[in-house]
Amino acid sequence: MKTKLFFVGMVLLAFFVLGCYKQVSFPTGKWVDLSYNYSPETIFWPTAERFKLEVVAAGITDKGYYYAANRYSASEHGGTHIDAPIHFAQGGRTVEQIPLEQLIGPAVVIDVSEKALANRDYLISVDDIITWEVEHGLIAKDVIVLFHTGYGRYWPDPIRYMGTDQRGLEAIAELHFPGLSPEAARWLVDNRSPRALGIDTPSIDYGQSQMFESHQILMGENIPAFENIANMNQLPETGTLIIALPMKIKGGSGGPLRIIALVPE
């Protein structure tokens, strides 16, 4: 009798749970992949180890089934990647310490491509941000701010994308690509409190930077940066949801980033 009552009770409980369950809906829209592939073509900083993929196995095993496995290596900072705060701030968060809430959220896209494509050393200014706000409204606090320079059209040509295809310390002097001015970085931190910043160039600082002041300002406030973002031209200037999940490297100063965008209908 007790067994029968227990069975009936479990059935009633199951019906109750199913009746109370409401399916969680996700916004509909267009998904945009903002990450480049990792391959021998992937662009890295001139002094960084480039991506290497070594085939360990690829074929039919002696037991008759197919099996494939590879090993890879690369520096943290290359391709579409994240700069964790510790990259330029002693005591800043490492990759695995960045809260998920800081990697996911609404985004605005500030298009400076007309100016940047006309000047490889263009510095995004406070005026660029204010001009954008005049047209689109004030940037809300705690959003992801992305800068569209137009240089994604040159990937994966390193000469057109960052000014040189040379490797080593000597090549750093030849880097020419746009970036965020330190004044604009400080203004954003003080007035808009972004959760993260991103750009479609190799660095949030421009290619000729010597002190990487924009990195220092942002990362001193534990604000991460997303670099070498792909397909920025497919994003509207407002309304996008960003999901930016890096490889979870314990103690990492950065790492490969799979970043995607949802553009709602």
C-alpha cells in the first residue's frame, strides 16, 4: 500500500512540476560571429609566438574507427583575443577572475572608419564619442563599447592591417593602425563606466604607442579589452547583445576569445 501511495505521489509531483515549468525564451535575431579563425594566417603581435597546429592523429585506427587529434600552441595575445586587466595593471584581474557579467551585455558601436581609413595612425577622440552621442543618445553606464575602424577589411594581410609583416622587436616601430586616445579612454572611465571595450585592430592603443596609456587607464580600473574583432561592419550602432567568452586560462594575462553578437529582430 505504501509503495502504491509513493508511486501515486511521485506521479502527481511530476505533473505539478511540468505544469509549473515555463520555457525560458531567448531573444530572436541574427547571430554574428566576431571572431577570426586560428590558423597559420592569424595575425599576432610581432614579438608573439604565432599559432601552430600539429596533427597527432588523423585516420582509421587498427580497430576500424576514425580518430583525429591535434596539439596547438600560441601566445595569449593574437587573433581575436582578450586583454585581461593584469596585462597592464599589477594586481588586476587575470582571465579566469573576470566576472561573466563583464563579458556579456548590451553594446554600442562607435564607427570612426571614415577617419581611421584615411589616417593609419588615427586616435579616436573624446569628440568622436560625443559626436556619436549627439546622434544616438548618451552611452549608458556598464555597457560594452566597441570601436569600428574599418580595418577588419584588411584581415589577414598584416601589412595592410597593422603596417608590417615583419617579426621581432624591430618590427614594432613599423606598426601603424588606429586606436583609442588616452584622453578618450580616461573620459569613458570617468563618465561612462564601461564594462569592457573592443576594437577591430590589434590593440586598443594605436600602433605607434610607446607607453600604451589607454591600456594602463582601462586595466587600472579592471576593464578588459577585446582586440582583433571581426565583422564589426555587420553590427548596428545600438541594440546589440555581446557574448565574449575567452579561454579560461588560470593566471592568464589574455587568451583566445570567442566573441559573438546577437542583433535582435
